[in-house]
Amino acid sequence: MIDFRTLILTAMAVLITLSIHEYSHAYAAYKLGDDTAKNLGRLSLNPIKHLDPIGALCMLFFHVGWAKPVPINSRNFKNPKRDFALSALAGPLSNLILAFFSMGLYLFSLVALTKANIDAESLGFSVAQNLLIFLYIFQSVNVGLGVFNLLPIPPFDGSRLLNVIFPPKIYFGIMKYERYIYYGVLGWLLLGDYVAIALRSVPFIATSSILYNIVGIFSLSDMLSIAIAWISGLMLDFWQLFPIFQF
């Protein structure tokens, strides 16, 4: 059965997260000397200007995805390689920062609600509960978007860092296949779970712990879930170092 409350709160989190992610790209590029995104109306927090339908749906259901890339003209930068990489990093970095502080706010709100004497049937309790659910989802979505876009695979932000590492001939040789790689990653995300399940049903794989775990590479969503859980755990551990965030 569909939980419409969670679906609505997730959709809200996705819209805010994607908008800030793309705005951060555009703002970083603008401050570094490229006004291409600004001139095309992408220096905006309006989610409609940034949405990629498929990427937004993946965010909604998998908590990992992407938005419509912000156009950047690296020829407008003083140091094209460095500034292009910084502009690319701005999006994922903004999401990880948002995730870090939303985790703190979630934990603080959870502690406050636990210690407060609020009637579980009251409107105040219902509002507080919805806020907690939203903050939890918002934190997870931001970590997911940040981690996913740091993958060094076109067309994600991490691939832009390859321009710093590889010579132009190799970099542009990879990037000319960007669209095909995009569909490959999309297929990996959507179908990888089924491939992993099918392979793990094979007897000699199911009985070998090593092969069973190796087959997990076919499930991109599983690997990303592990990364998201690990990073979220580190953020939670940090905030719990302070007495105010302890139960």
C-alpha cells in the first residue's frame, strides 16, 4: 500500500534538493567568471528550471538521481580546468552540507520531541512527527544525490574531475560517449537489483559467501545504499558527541 504522506514529503525533499544542487553549480560558475547559466535562467531556485523527469523519479523512489545539467562554458574561466572542476563539485558539496546540518536538526528535534510532554493525539505532535519524517528523508536524499553525483562516470559531476586528471584527448574521448554511458547507468540502477537476485539464486553462488558478495556489484542501488548509510552514520556519530543531541 502506498504511503502518500511519505511520498509527498519525499517529493518536497527532492524538489528542494535538486534545486539547491543545480543552483550551486550555476552560482559557483558565475562567481568564477562564467555567466552562461545565469543568462539562461538557471541561476535560480525554481525547481521547474532544473528538473530532469527520469532523474527526479529515481530520486523519488531510490533516493539517488540527477537533474538537468547546468550549462557551463569553461572558456569563460580564468583557470578552465580548475574552475570547471570546482563548479562541478559545488553541487554535490552543497548536498553533503545540507545533509550534515539536516541530520543535526533531525536529531535535535527527535530529542526535543522525546523529552517534551506532548499528547500523541494532538495537532502539535502530528506536525512534529511530519517534520521528523521530512528531515530524515531530506538528509537521506541529500546524501544520495551528493554521493551518486560524485561517481566518476559521465554525465555525473564526478566525471568532470576527470578533466583535471586526464589529458584533453582522453577526457573528450570518454565524454563523447556520455549519452550511451548515461543509459547504461540508468539500466544499472533500474535493473541491477534483478540481475543480482537472479545470480544469487544460482546454487554455487548462493553457497559461496565470496561470490555472493561479489555479485552485489550488479546492484548499484545496494552499493549506494551502503554508502549512504555509512556517511549518514558518520554524521549521526558527530552530532551525538554533543550533550544537547543525546537522549
